[in-house]
Amino acid sequence: MDVELARDADGVRRLVDEAFTHYIPRVGGKPMPMLADYDQLVGAGRCWVVADGGGLLGMMHLEAFDDHLEVVTIAVAPAAQGRGIGGRLLAFADQRARALGLPEVRLCTNEAMTENIAYYPRRGFREVGRSTEQGFRRVFFVKKL
């Protein structure tokens, strides 16, 4: 199961909805990834997926900047969690950043998504700040490459 460029915006949208719906009560509304325009993002080549014969297992939306690569969204299908899909996607983000000559990978998560706050440091990220943006309490992480 390799990471490949996404081609199916509807499939990406379904995966994101599956992965984030259970956070709605904690966050107090739809998390930001559920509001993204995946037709545009997939069409622009900004989403990457891990798939098997049965469909999408994970997805990641990446944005490159002058000094870093941002993991805007990472989502793993609930049925595929615990199988290393998230780690594979994050390793791909590291590879992509290096290929682009970028020195770090950044991401953020909602403060209410406590399992993510525990997960990212185990993958080499360090917390660098917290703030409220667009009404969401966010926790910011950086991984130097």
C-alpha cells in the first residue's frame, strides 16, 4: 500500500467525514477538514491517499510554503486505524518536504482531539504553541528534518 496522488474527490470527502464525524460533539461543530473543498484540492494535486482494493484507508492534504511543508489534514478510516496508515502518511510528508528542499513539516490539531496531541510527539513532532483560530482551539506542532 503506497501513498499516491488522490484522484477521487468524493472518496476523499467520504473518508474525511468518516474520520472526523465522531469529533463533532467534542469540537462543537464540524472540524475544519470536513468543510474543505476536496474537488478543488484533489484537482490541484494537493491530496494524497493510501488505498487498497476495498477503498481509501487514509488521506493527507499537503501545502508547500517557502520554509516548510504543512500537513493541513490527515485522516485515517476508522476501520483502518492502528494499522500504521497515519505513520505511513506522515513519513511520506517527510519525504515530500525533503524532495522540495524544505527543512520542516508543520501541522496542527484541535485541542479537543487529545489522542492526536499524544500521537504526533511519538512521530517526532514537538508542540510549539496553542491559539484560537477561526473559533477553534488549535495545538501547533513542528518536525525538523
